[in-house]
Amino acid sequence: MSERAGYRGRFAPSPTGALHAGSLVAALASWLDARAHGGVWLVRIEDLDPPRELAGASRQIVDALAACGLAGDESPLYQSRRSDSYRQALEQLQAAGLIYGCACSRADIALAQRAAGLPPHVYPGTCRHGTGGRPVRALRVRVPGETVGFHDRACGWYAHNLAREVGDFVVRRADGLWAYQLAVVVDDAEQRITDVVRGADLLENTPRQVWLQRLLGVPTPRYLHVPLVTNGRGEKLSKQTGAPALDTERPLAELERAWQHLGFPALGAPRIDAFLRRATELWRERWASA
């Protein structure tokens, strides 16, 4: 067995709906990578956004994973219970002078972007030197005018000039909720995550997370971003794009479909345990040295 000392991986779904085919691909890939390296696999429920959450979805996700043989090695962690940890990280950044208040509404930002000729995903730095007396809405972290990057096991070196391509980004939202970028970095550090295997839609978020890891003085995990599942219109499969819930009455068929999406031939295994055992062997052959 190819083992990596202290390997700790995780699957971190948001409970905005039931587990679907797209999220199963990420779950299966992260589970297989942990098992192929003789490591630990965790489930983290990213329930940071109550207005978008579906009642009962957290339980349904955990149950659906279990039906597919993908049970976590420790009890699930719920981000909604971790405000104290996020607040401590924010205070650390504030003490270092790396956080500032932003008074901009979405309309304000859009107007400033158009005036500066910036794309819609780049914050123009309007409040970097003060709000001009306007009340603070959100909190942003300062980014450098330099390239921040990392090595992805699938696509190689990936980097952003954060100032040019993102701008100072939000760590606490205008509605008072914690931003994903801060929460994921704090949780990965506290759970001692060594390896993150997740969907390719999160690839462009990673330089921001690497920057926060540096500021907070925590390790940067290894990353592997796997192909997304899309619908007939080429959109990422999600609750918002009408993704149906996973068929937990046919878990083996769902696993086979996820496995083939990851670029492997069908296994035709008779049972879930046999499927997972063989899939782990093949995953190890492809990814253990990457």
C-alpha cells in the first residue's frame, strides 16, 4: 500500500439540497484518495448560509454517503458551530492590520468597476483607505500585488495576481455571516487536513485560500481538483441548476457513474464493498505518486 504519513482528507458539502451526482464525484474522489494513501477521511458540513439551506439536507447528505459506503472516520463537523474559531482568526488578521471595513453595496461596486474598466469579479479597492464616513457593511482582507499560487496534482501550477484578478476579498459578509474563504482555511487547519480533493469549480478560489493560510501561519494542504459534472446546458450540476437527488436505492449504480466520470472504465462489481476495494487499487495506481 502507498501510504502518506498523517494523511487527512475531507469532503465538505453545503446543505443547500440533497446529495446529487456532482457532489458524489467529489465525495468518491476524496474518499478514494484517503484510502489509497492509508489516511483518514472526514465529512464537514458547510452550513454557513442559513437562508440557502434546505431543512434536513445535512442529515440526508450524511445518510446518502453512508448508503454508498462512504462513512467518515470521525463525527461530522458543522461550520455553524464554529463561530468562535472564525472570530479568533479574524481578530488575528485585524491585529496585523490586514482587515478593513467596506461600506460598498453591490450596486456601488458595479458602478466603480464600470468606471475603472474592471471585470465584475474584481473589487476596485474603493474602501481600502477608509469609508468616507459611510457605515461598514462587510470586512475585507488586503491582498498583495503579486502572484500567489500552488501546485495542483491534476493541472500543475495555478496562480493568480490577487490584486489584479480578485481584489481585496470579503471575510465577513454584510449580513454578518462568515465568508467561505475564511471558514474553509480555519477548518482545514484545525482539522489538520493534509490533502484537499474537490471539484474543479473551486480551483480559482484556492489562491485566495493559500494567501489566508500564509497570513494566519497555517500549512497549505496538497490539492487535487477533479472534473465537474455538468447538465445538458454545460452548467455545473447543482441544486440551482435542477440536479436530482442521488438514488440511494441504487447506490452501486450511482458509484459506477461517478467513477466513470473520474475517467476510469466501468468496474461491474457485484457489491459496494468490492467496488470500493477495486476502485481504491486503481486510484492508487493513478494518483498515489502524483
